[in-house]
Amino acid sequence: MDADIASYLDKVKQRRSELGQSMAELQEVIDEPVGDAEHWRDVARAAAADVRRDLDEHIAVTEANGGLYDSLRAEAARLAGPLRHLQGEHPDLVALADELIAVLDRPAAADRADAPELVKKLLRRLSHHRQRGADLVFEAYQVDVGGTG
């Protein structure tokens, strides 16, 4: 593996770690009792926004010209189909994160009843997406990108 690819994979590992951390923080917020509903909403909204921001950074790193997906296609053309599938998941993940944030933005507590289920759905889908991405990187480069899956 050349130095450029190794350096780039280090950036991918960093983004992966950041997304994993924001996902864990969102899970912690959702697992906590609501208590003061407005405070809980603010904390949950901030945690969801962090996941959304890290998801944007993940998409930028993977989909950019010369980014991870281009590198993987160049290294292992046989992975083009699975890479298209991963890339195709991005709009749905973004929409789900945006839906969660919109629910948390609602002022009425009854309107936020869907938040825990949306969090579970988002975190489950992100976790599967991240694992499939890590598997493809490993298959192409025989390098584990680490982070929580």
C-alpha cells in the first residue's frame, strides 16, 4: 500500500471514529430517563445534530472525487456493485437523520414519542452501513479501518 492510500485511510479511520462516538452519545441520551423534557429534547437534538454532521463528513470523504469509493473501485473493481449499494444508502440515512431532528424540534412532547424508535432505526442502519463499508475496505486493502461497528 502506498503512502497516499495509507494517509487517506487514516483520515477515513478518524471520520469513522467520530461517527461512532456521536452514535454512542445519541444512544446514551435516548437511554437516559427524560426528566426535564425540554432539557432532554435539547440534549437529544444536539446529539442527533452531531450524528448528522458526522454523517455529512462521512459522505464527503467517501463520495468525493478521488475519495474512498473511487480508491476502492481503482484498487478492486470487483467491489463496484457493493460500493454503489453503500453510496445508494446515503440519501436514506440522511433523510432518517433529518426526520429524527425534525421530530426533536417539535415543541409538544406527544409529537416526540417517535424519537426513540427513530434513533434505534437510524443507529441500526448506520451500524450496518459502517460495517459493510469496513468489510469492503478490508477486502480491498486487507486493512481494518477500526472503530466501533
